[in-house]
Amino acid sequence: MTYLQLAYLHLLTIIPAFFIATYLLLVRKGTLVHRKLGPVYMLLMMVSAVVTLFMPAAIGPALFQHFGFIHLLSLLVLYSVPTAYIAIRQGNVKNIGII
């Protein structure tokens, strides 16, 4: 795939993820809609993170003429989304008083 195609695929996943995340942050946790949209958001974020790893860094220094500092965000997503999913499945979600 070309860089432009990857950029469009990234936008195709990250724009709905942005709106879903905004909604999830504004509504009450634990509702049926929240529980249904959460996995959709996680999937969109994972796909977006994988896509961005194939996009070479266009600005700043690059390792192996490909990976830049921005790719650290992709690695963070690839770690944090599965970690959050596992915590949720195990019932380790802490109540922080926002409910």
C-alpha cells in the first residue's frame, strides 16, 4: 500500500474512534451502550495503531529510515488496549467515582 492509502485507512479508523471515545467519556460508565461501544473503540484503535506502524515517519529523526517518535504512540496503544481489555474481562476495573 502507498503512504496515501495507509493515511486514508488510518483516518477511516481514527475518526470514528475519536467520536466513540468522546461519547464514552461523556456518558455514564457501565451502560449497555458503553459496553457495546467499548470493544468497537478498542478494535478501531488497534487497527489504527497497526496501520501507523507501516507509515514511515515524515518529520524528525527516523530509526532505520522509518520509525519516528510518533510511532511510540502506536506502541503505547498496542500495549494499553489489550491490557485494558484483559483488566475489564477479569473485573479489575477500579471505581474512580465518575459513575
